[in-house]
Amino acid sequence: MTARPLDVVWSRPADQREGTPLVVLLHGYGSSPERILAATRGLPAEFTLAAPRGPLDVGGDRGWFLLDYFLASDFSDVIATTTAVQAWVNTVRGSHSSVSLVGFSQGMALASTLLRLKPEAYAATVGLSGFVLDSEILSVTESLPGRPPFFWGRDVQDPVINPDAVAYTAEWLDQHVQLTARTYPGMGHRIGRPMLADVSVFLRHYIPSALR
């Protein structure tokens, strides 16, 4: 995968971002920044939202790295994409009071990988209807200081995320983060309004610089 500058869609113009808490939105496989921005429109207005566009072409939509049925990926692609997103975050973090992550579906895999590789960089992490990558290499190299705050929201009957991925995700989160877990029966594989309301409460709790 050839590295290139990230295309990023913002929730507000550049002259209104300075000093605000930044929330990076990471869309799912076969989706787009525009869709995740629309789906998270109910997040608190005091946050600046930024949605990078995944580098992988998925039938005209975008993804972060190739996936097989078992949600496994080539580790070199994962690291290349994670490095590119982290490099972009580094260019904008100085303009914001904090940086947090919200990842949906495959975007949760990317968000949790960013956290695993640079945990001190993020005030809070949110994973929605997604999973944590089962990677022996990451497991050996990761070193999370303390237990960073992490929100995990999903429908237990989600038809997209397979049971093995859910089991690994639950185990990893239980061992490594300060977990807030919520389930939403009947929601399916999407971001629902009750989920978004809980995410808003979570972010406001863990990001002290957010305006009350």
C-alpha cells in the first residue's frame, strides 16, 4: 500500500478548531468519512470531529486494510496504515486540548491499534460494533501505562463481527483498559442513537478540557 497524505473531513472550519478537544472518527470497511460524520452528528458540539479517509479502495468506498472472513489482516498493512494515521494526528494535536478516538467496525480495530502503539497520545478511546486485532506481534510489543479509558458498544447479535473476534476483544479489553461496556439489543451493525448518547457521556467524563 503506497503511503500518501490523508484526506480528512472536518466538522468545523479551521478558524474554529483552535483549543478544542479533537475526536478522530475512524470509519468502517467499505464506508467513508462522510458517513461516520453523519452517524455521529449527536456528539457534543464542543468537540471538533475529524474523519480521515481510509487508503484502501473497497468498490468505490474506503477501508483501512484488507480483511478476511475471520477479520484477520496482513500485519505490514496494519502497521503502515496505523503509522500514517498517527503521523497525521501528530501534525494537528498541537492545535487541540486533547485527542481521542472513535472507531466503528474496522475503525475500532484501527483505533485500538493506535492505542496499543501509542497509549499516551489519546485521552479516551471508543470502539463501536467492532473488534480488537488478534495479533501476537502487538501483544508482545504493547505496553499500556495503567488502564486507559475505553468505551465498547455493540449489539450482542451483531451479524458482522464473528464470535472468535468478539471473544478476543472482550479478553483483551478486560486485561488492558478501564472498560465501559454497553450492549444495545436489536441495533445490528450500526451506530444507534442510544449508543451515541452513552458515548457522549463517556467522552465528557474522561476529557476534562471539554466545556461543560
